[in-house]
Amino acid sequence: MSTTQLSPGSHVPVLVIGGGQAGLSVSHHLGTAGVGHLVVEKQTAVHAWADTRWDSFTLVTPNWHCRLPGYHYEGPDPDGFMTRDQVVEWLHGWLETFDPPLAEHTAATRLRRTGTGFEVTLAGPVGERTVTADEVVVATGGYPVPVIPPYASFLDPAVTQLHSEQYRNPDQLAEGAVLVVGSGQSGAQIAEDLHLAGRRVHLAVGNAPRVARFYRGRDCMTWLADMGLYDTPAQQYPGGKAAQEKTNHYVTGRDGGRDVDLRRFAAEGMRLYGTLTSGRDSGLSFAPTLTDALDSADRVYNSICADIDRHIDAHGIDAPPPSRYEPVWAPESDPTSLDLAAEGVTTIIWAIGYRPDYRWIEASAFDGAGHPMQTRGVTEVPGLYFIGLPWMHTWGSGRFLGIDRDAAHLAEGIIARRHATREERAS
């Protein structure tokens, strides 16, 4: 990769803010087209895969989903699931196939519209400086700020609190029981990691749905890809906006891939609760939602299996017979409280997600909740774009499977706009 440093007052035709796989995919397409640009990254390229995943992390999507510009997974196990370290190695292999102009350890701290272009303040190794750009692509991720509830500061200070991105392995934690809050992909898999290590685990279960790992002879996500679910535009996706706002289904690629069954964990000794609503000192309160949450997750699991059944029948596919999940455990009642001290809980891991933070962007490109208003990454602010957002175009937008398509579309639009601008100036 080329290392670039900008002096104050420098001008860049296209500035890409964020050096993860999304921003670098845009760079790949712009570079192929000969468009002058620069990628700025506040840390190092694709650092998040190494820095914010736990040691036993694996992809939850099959390896064949891993597709970036000019570079697809070509290993021996396309239907397997790469570990964290294998993903990092694969990404660095991709970076060796092209030479993105990149300024690492350089953060964008302010972006504002100026006439027909943008002024961007950058903070890096040589201090703060302001540069200009004709166009800007924001590739900082959809939700960069970890969520910690406000009442966390009122809990017993003797209990260590971590966000899921800080978790690495069970040995990192003090002896004693662990409370994991949240049952999305990260929360469910971290709870499993601790459970398999023999730790006493308490899990606050949210409204995340779940999916079978394998069904009727194939990975469920391979079936869903064949059914076109990852290619359906957001506006046409079944369930509309409500479906898009749901937490991703929990499942794991660990040990070759398997279901994550919270009921089975409970039968083996894990303590399950509903949504955590408040806490002070050593006492926590939960909504009585556990039964409904487990039942709802199982309904989604079985409904996805039923969708696959219909696909198989409609296309006359030869596959093993259908089945449905039957609960292996059910709570006698929904617990509504937990005393951390009495249960020996020494660590809380918050796995309740992230929130957007675009306060550094001074542009009328956001809705009332702070989310970018965009269509396939294009905003109504001329020259301002976003990439790497969940559901930016399809369900695949936030995954390796959809990044190349989204980046190519955005780059084509930038190239066309720059061409039109040159023609306008020439006329």
C-alpha cells in the first residue's frame, strides 16, 4: 500500500474516509478507473477484524460469501467458516493485489460543505490540517460507537464491565460468574464461548431471531442466497422496514458450524433472563420477556425452514426430508431480578450493539435518528456518499457478499458525475 501524507491546503479529487473493506473496495474501483483519490483511516487498514473480535471468533457466513473487488475466497473449504485470524490473513492477501493510496493513523474530525466541494479537517501524526475535496465517501461503518446503558455507572464498581468488542477469551476475565447482556450474534456466541469453557453464565436475552446452521443437506445461508434474499433491494424485501431493523439471526460457524440453541444451554446450566431494564449496585431488573423471546426466535427459525421447503418444492430439488425445531427446555417462569453479589457475578459483558455518530459531518444528510438519508449510498448533498451501511441496498450490503456490488455502483456514479462536471465546465 502507498503511504500518503497530506499537507495543509492539499486538494483531493475524491476523499474516502475509512480504510475498512468497504472504503478500500471503493478505492479499488476508483483506482482501476484512474480517478485520483485518497483513503484516510484513523487506525490501520482493516484493523477491526483483528482488534474487535474475540479469539474464537468465526464468520457466520460461509467462506464462499467472501468476495471483494478482484479477490474471492479460493481456499479448500468454501462451505466452511474462516476464523478471525484466517479472515485477517485473507484480507491482507487482498490488499497485496492492489495499491490503494492510504493515509493511516489519520482521522477525519470535521467535514463541511463549501461551495461545490468539501472542506475536511484531518488529525494525524503530523498534527491537524484542513484539506479540500470535490467528493467525499464516508466509509466509517454504520454504527461505530459501542452502546452502554446509562445505569451501568450505578452498578457495583467491584464488577468489571466490558463491551463485546473488548472481549477476547474466558481467561481474560476474573474468576466467577459472567453476565452477558444481549443475544444477537456477538452476545450469543460469547455466551457460548464462556459456557464451553465451563464458566457460570447468565444471559439477558433480547429479541434477536435465530436460524438453523444447516437444513436439508446445505447451509441455510446458501439456500437463502439461492432464493435471492441477499440480492433483493431493500425496498422490495419481505417485511419491509421492520424486517431490516431487526437484529441479525444468531448462529455460529464455530467447529465447522452449528446452531446456537439457548434452550440447550439453559438445560446445561446457563441462566437465562429477559430484557435487562435497570440496575443499581448489585441488583438488576429484567422484563418478563424470556418465554416470548425464546418462542419468537424459534418461530423465525422454523419459518425460514418452511421458506426453504417451499423453494425446494417449487424447483423440484432433491434434498433430505424437512424437519422442525422442537424446544428442548422451557422456563418455568420469567425471572425478573438478579443479585450480582449473591450469584458471584464478577464481570458484565455488554453485547447490545452500537449507535451511529456523524456529528463531525456538517451536512443535511441525516434523518431525525442520525442515520444517513441515502439511496444506494448516494445522498441529496451533491458529492457526498456513504458505503458499508447495513441494508444500504440489500441484506448483503453489510456482508462480504454485497460489498463489491455496492462499491462498484458507487464508484460508477462518482465517475459519471465527475465526467458530467468536466463537460459542463468545458461547454
